[in-house]
Amino acid sequence: MLSGLVLALLLTSFSIRAQQVPTDSLEGKKVVLDEVFVSAVRVTKASPVTFSNLDKADIAPRNLGQDIPILMNFLPSVVTTSDAGAGVGYTGIRVRGSDATRVNVTINGIPYNDSESHGTFWVNMPDFASSTESLQLQRGVGTSTNGAGAFGASLNLLTDGYSEEAFAQVSSSYGSFNTLRNNLKFSTGLLNDHIELSGRLSKLDSDGYIDRASSNMDSYFLQAAYKDDNTLVKALLFGGHQITYQAWYGIDAATLATDRTFNPSGIYTDDDGNTQFYENEVDNYKQDHFQLLWNEQWSEFWSTNVALHYTRGRGFFEQFREDDDFATYGLRPLTVNGELVNTTDLIRRRWLDNDFYGTVFSANYKKEKWDVILGGGWNQYQGDHFGEIIWARFAGDSDIRDRYYEDTSDKSDFNLYAKANYALNGKWSLYGDLQYRTVGYRANGEDTGIVDDTFNFFNPKAGLTFDLNRNNNFYFSYAVANREPNRNDYENGSPKPERLNDFELGWRYVNTDVQVNTNLYYMKYRDQLVLTGELNDVGGPLRANVGDSYRLGLEIDANIRLSDKFSLTPNVAISTNKNQDFVFQRDGVLQELGNTNIAFSPGIIAGNLFTYAPKPELQLILLSKYVGEQYMGNIDAESSKLSAYTQTDFNVQYEWKVNGVLDSVVFSGLVNNIFDAKFESNGYFFTFDDGFSNPGTVTTVEGAGFYPQAGINVLLGATLNF
């Protein structure tokens, strides 16, 4: 463990701010006025909130087709994973041990988390990093925002700003596992000094590291902007379509040792007893987003933001099912050749068809010592869940595309908040943030039962900031967050809403050559819905309330300029994450286990970056990540351990300036996992009571699965800027 950590700290680094990053000069002229669209949910060092920023220049050198979570891998307290093993397709993120369902995500201030699952599925918006101007990750509760409550972090993204000058950009990359990404971007520049039209089209394909874990995806981003001295209006239409072969089941330890890339999805036995794999065991989903954003500067002191949004999602995952019971599908047994038949091979599709729409709004008052934001949002979700049989060996009395279940859901989400920063004097400032949120959720289903719940949450936050001098800044904050269960939680039992009390104590140091951020946090939970380690029948992680629990940690990150050519950017997070007085039934007997480790919460996460920029047009970066061992369950079972691992990448970017129609060509290269480490970044753990092996006794049986990540792999790309 220690040697892996030392390797991570010595060999690696990742720049949280741009460091002499060669970028397209036209893209570099984006207007900062666009930042007003996220000003209500973002913070600065004047606020007592722990955060990290990434902008387009930070992302660009490694933006060769991998998802946004993978591009965030080297931020403090972040752990990422990929089902297909190479960062394309289904990817996930955890922050401070909290999974993606507990990370609030907004795009231009508009909620992105799925209303029912609370998850964020970046696979539905492939290559979205190419249309991202900047992002901010707030760890802990953070500031009040729209959508589901933040229980580990909140992530807000700002999409491309408008460009004053016209440009065109063609980008292509290719690499391991036949990963191919092509995109085209353009902007008209400001027409008549007021109007800009811009857009992006992308196509991304990959075979994946895991067997058959292919991804076939396309996406688009279209924007119309109008601006004058006091007004900025943007209309955006973006979305994507993905067809990915399912790779969400993982493999057991024995298979991991002999066949790391094995994928059990789609497996069946043909009539001759041969093992086969169904060729269309895929997830097929489309998602389209519309946003209308309006910012108005009414006076020297007042400005407002109003946004309308609509998201349309529809799609299915398809499965071959071998020897399934008729009863599962409401089919009646039939007689074939004189024998009663009540099972059949079949192909089914399980559909989601949903609409999400609403508005978010805010007003900002800035004058002298006051900076006040009043805001909120109203959002509505309507979803249909249904299953179809598209083929069956014995169909009984069914017709093609018969629906064997039809469930509906409806969710409303309304919140109001008021935030204020007040400067007491030149050194001290106070921060207050009050939010009221009400959620109504109604659903029906065989697994969920009939759900009709209403939640009313009050989420206060307060803090203070002390500027010792121009170099040193201290802060302390206390924040409360409440959060409703998701659909899977209802399927897993009778869940309670969860509550978090978050304490943050931080110190920031800044001078010309060194920037350091240090913070100590204590997150105290009541009825936390922690991951149990188990998966449901579609690979979704299950959670359960655990009573009292806490996370206590120290995070340090720095940016150190060693010279004009060399820089170092290390970060480390050390934490203890505990369920208190945990109770578990083993061998048929209820046992008190005391304090146990919370699942998927490593005690140490470290990253580092070493950047060498010998000239403005060339930079080389060595990046690495160390993630300590973690339990995949909550009972501290040895069989549930996920081993510590270190990943080291190498990134290079070179810009060739061209005089003529072509402005420049940017070459990028990324070698992931250069030491070809064999590691698993995710997995699952389950237990069940076996009362059959030894009649008269009950024995608890444990099992685990793992998601292997790719060894050394390469992506190479070129971008032509016109």
C-alpha cells in the first residue's frame, strides 16, 4: 500500500487550473459573460465551500472521447470506473465515497440527475466534454442548487460560451479497442454584433476492453445566442443516441484470475449444448435536451437569470432470456406434443419513456458589502416503464410486443433558496444559505408497490470566511441536507429519507508560485442510504438505510510552479468512513458488529501531476492516481475487499501554427495505464442464507464480483482549427 502511494505521489500530477495549455486561439476568445448562467450555483473563495474547478483548457489535452467522469479522475477525493474498462460507454464517479446517485449534477444550472434513479448517465450524452466550457465540483453539501440534494458532492457544468469570431474545427481520434471519435464544431461569430449560431456533431465508437462491450454513439449540440449590453439569451438543443452492449454484470474472482475480459451478458446454451452469446444484448437509448436561458442586467446592482428546460428520453435494453417461466410474463401454460410447457426462451425489451420539464430562476443583488442571491426551481418528471416480448420460442396466447408490465411514475420537485455573503470588514465575511424543498413522488410497479410520498425538506447552511492577508484565507461552514429515496430504494424495501450534517474547516494559500487548499470535513448522517454492495437484476446498485454513520477526512491539493517549464499538482484525501452500531444477520442469528466501514469508501485517495512545458506550443503531463483498498459491503468481510491500485497515464499535446485558411493543428496523445497495472475499480458483494446444504442449519454464503479495467491503452488525436 505504502509503495503504491509513494509511486502515485512521485510520478504523477494533474492540473486543476490551466498551465500553459496550448489552445485554439479562437476557442480561447469565449466571453466570460456566459458564466452568469451558473453564478447562482457556483462559489468562489469568498464562500466557505470546498471546491475544485476545471475549464476547457484543462480538459482539452485529454479530451479524446472518454466520458466526463474519467476526465475528472484526478480531482481530490474522486474515484471513477468504467463498465467497458476503457472510459467509453457506461462510466461512474464517486466523491468522498458517495456514488453518482448522491452527486447533484446541473448543466447551466438545470438539473441533470435522473429524477427516479438519481443517477447521471453520461453515456446518453457522448463527447459532451467537447461542448463544456468549465465545471465546478463542490465536495460535501456545497451551496444550494436545483434538483436532488447533494450528499457527497455537487457538480455544475457550463456549456460552450458564445464566440465573437467565426471558427470551424474538425477533430478526430483513434486508439485501442478500435475507439474512434470524430466531431465537427463551428461558430458564425457575432453577426451584427448581437447574434451567434454554433454547434457540434459527434460520432463515437469503441469495442471496449471487456468482451463485446461495444459502444456506438452519436451526439449533437446546437446553440443560438443573442447579446447586447445588458441582455444575454441562449437557446440550446443537445442530446445523443447510444447503443451499448451490456457489460454491467462483472465477473467473479475465479474468472478474474483466468479471463479478465469475460462478459457473461447475453450468454445462453443452444440446442446442441454449445455456449452462445446473444448478439443484440444492448442498451439502446435516446435523450434530447432543450434549454432557453435568459440573463438580464437590470441595473448596476440587480441581475436575473431565468431558464426553461425540457428533456425527452426514450429507449430500452434488450435481453435473451433462457428458459424463463411463463408466469413472469402473464402467459398461460400450453401443451406441445402432448407435454405441458410453462417455460420458454424469449427476447424481451424493457422500456423507459419519460419527459422532464420545468424552470429555474434566480435574482442577484450586489452592492458594497452585500452579495445576495434569491432563486429556486420547479421541475416535473413523468415516466413510463414497460416490458415487451419481441420473440418467444413458445409464445402461448401472446402477440408480438405484448406488454407484460406497464408501470408509471410522476415526480414534482420545487425549491426556493436565499443565499447571502456579507463582508463585515476587510477580513471577515459571513455566509448564509436557506433552502426549502418539497418533493412529491408517485409510482406503481410490481417491485415498488404503490408509492405515494411527499417530502418537505429545510436545508440551512451557514459559515464564515477570514482573509488573514492577501495570501491566506480560512473558512468554516455547517450545512444540512435532506434527501428522498430513489426508485430502487423502494424496490429494495421501505426506505426512509436521509439527513446529513456537514462540517467543513478549510485553509487556502495563494501566491505567485504556490496554491494550496486544505480542508477538514466531518459528515454526520442519519438513515444514510449506503450501497449494500448488491446489484438488482439490471445491474443497478442497491442501497439500504443504516441508521447512524459518518465520514471524517482531510483533503489537501496544491498547484506548485517549480519553474517556467515545470509544475507539480498533488492531492491527497485521507478519511475514515463508518457505520455506527451496525447489525447484520449471519447464519440465521442477528449479530452486533459495532462500527464497520461504509461500502466503497477507500481510506486514502491520492493523485499528482507533473507537467513539463518546454515551449508554449508543447506540453507533456505524467498523471497518476492511487486508490486505497475498500470494502464492497458493510460487514468488513475479507471476501468483499477491493484491492488498492495505482494508475499512471501519460499525456502529450502539441500545437502547430499554420498561416492561411487553416489556423492551427493540435496533436494529442494519451497513454492510459502506462505500467499495464491489473486492477479493478468497482465490484459488488452479496450474501444469502443457505438452508439447503445442511438441513436444520442456516449458513450465510458470501460472493463477490469485479469490473476489470484495461491495461495499457492508447488514444491519438488531431484537431484542425480554421
